[in-house]
Amino acid sequence: MTTPATIVVPTYNESANVADLVRRLEAASDGQIAEIIFVDDSTDDTPAVIRAVARHAAIPVRVIHREHADGGLGGAVLVGLHSATTDVCVVMDGDLQHPPEDVPRLIREFELNGSDIVVASRYSGDGTAHGLAGIVRTGVSRLSTLVTKSMFPVRLRYCSDPMTGFFLVDRSAVDLGGLQPRGFKILLEILARETLKVSEIPFDFAERNAGDSKASFRQGLHFIAQLAALRFGKMSLFALIGALGAVLNIGIVWALTQLGVNYIVAAIIAAEATIVGNFILQERFVFGEMRANASNLGSRFAKSFAFNNAEAAVRIPVMAVLVETWHISSVVATAFTLAVAFFARFLFHSLVVYAPRRGGSSTSANQQVAFERQMTGPTEL
């Protein structure tokens, strides 16, 4: 069986790579590529180069040049998906870090498993991320993936690389009108908003062929904004419960010291009471629908209780070092360590405390998916 696919390539100043990309896609096609659509936001001669290459290409090649890059790279991909002549579309970058030779593998996986999305993953099987420039970018990529998966532990359960820009999508299975691209991680946008069957193939993320990397601090801010918008409800509720816990902590310390209890003893009692109270509220309001497929209540409480106590044991000495050694204001030091602790607690609870058990029932999985859909928007108590 041969499934024709449209190749959607968002480009920004990639003129040096166009000819090689089309040539390699032609060589890999084997009749499976119906067309190549470049959605271009360039400020150089990339559109003219694409048109010149198209005149001699064996595969139909089109270019859609956008004067205004609405939605960034994600918006460009969405334009390509809307314009495609086939429902099966392969999205890839124009810098040749996504090997064109792997396109038939994506299509073959789609045909064998009937998936809605086939992800080319750097982090599954024998996939690699060699093309990431240096240890810093590699670390940032890994950390971003970890944070993203912690925010969508159910939707991304079977996706090891939600940050990749190389994937196949059956657009008939996706509500394109419901997508709100605001950055460059369009796969994350699709997976976070849709309930889809996902499979993966490993691939080697290659070195950039020519041109400059588009990764930047600004792109990082776009990613944070995109992630916050997709997962704002759950994180905000987690933060609200933490804030209520802080108020409770202060109230308990005040009440006990008024009764003559030593302030250190009062602080310890308040901390333990707050940890228990936060756990009860998180069980009910933040992770309630995930409990059915997670470990049992005793195990969840033990992990949460142990982590929060360990976090407090580390956070307070770190705060003391910031104040006593670096001479940072105690208020600033407290705010900084609490912010770091908040993200650490959220990561731990999402990835460990409420992680789905292997082999969970389909009913539980469906309940969790429904919860994920509910939590995609702002949460209401």
C-alpha cells in the first residue's frame, strides 16, 4: 500500500538548503510524496530559489510566502496543513537536520499502525540529538522535554519527543480550527489539544547543512508562553494551593507561639500540617482524575510527604547561604527558593507521584484524557 503525502516545510531564510532538500526528497520519494509545500516567512531570496527549483523538480513544489508571519513557525505549519492536497502530511524543517530519507519510514509506520500522528523522535530507540549545538542546547532540550511531559503526563505518555518538528499527521483526525499556534512547537500544540493515536520512529537529528540556527532566547520565551497557555489551569491551581498552604503555615506558627510553643517546634508542626493539607487539596482538585491509574493512596502520600520534607530540608539551607554568604535580601532569597521549589514540586508530583501505572485500564486512561481536555483551558473550582 502506498499512501501519498504532502511535505510541509516552514522556511525562514533557508535559500542555501532548498535545492538539496528537494533533491533528497525526490530520491527518497518512491511515489509516496504527492507534493512539497514551502510556507515561507523569509526576508532573503528563499521564495525565488524555491520557484527556480520547482521548475525542474520531479515532484510538484509550491511556495506560499507570508508577508506577516502570524503564529510564527506553528502558524506557517498550519497554513501548509490547510493548503495540502492530501490528508496525510509530513512536517519537517528546511535545514536538513530532519533527514528526507526518513520520510518513507514515517509513512510506513502510519500505514502499519493506523496512527493519527507519527513522531520522529530523537529520544526513543537508537535516535540521537547530535545536531544540537553543544552541551547547553542539549541540556535545554532535555529539560524542556521533561517539563513539557510533566505538564501533560497522559496526553504525552506515549511520546518521548513532543518538542520535535519532524512528524507525520493525518489532518482528518485533527481539528485544525481549534489550534492556536503561537510559537514553534506545533506538535506540542496538536498533542495537548487533541486525543490522538500516537506512534514513533527513532531518527538521527543531523547537523545543520547551511544557514544559521533559529534557536534564540526569544524563541525560548515563546515556548514558555505557549506551554503556560496550554497548561495554565493545572499549574495555576497547584500554585493557588501552595499559596493557601503558606497562609496556613503562617497562621499555625502564630497560633502556637501565642500559646507558648517554641517557634522552631511551631514551624515544624506548621510545615508538616501544611504538607498534609496541600496533599489532600491536590488529590481533590489538581490530580483527582489521575488517581485511578496512579499508585495507591498510601504510596502517593508517602512519595509526596517524603519529597516535600526533603525539599524543605534543602531549600532552607540554600536560602541561608544566599543571605549570609551572597548578602542577598532575605525576602528576595525566600522568593527565589520558593519559586524553584514550586517547579520542583510540580515536576515531581506530575512525573512520579501521579505517574500512570503500566498496563492501566482503558477506562482509567479515558478518564485521564477527559481530565487533560478539561485542564487545557483555565481551571475553575
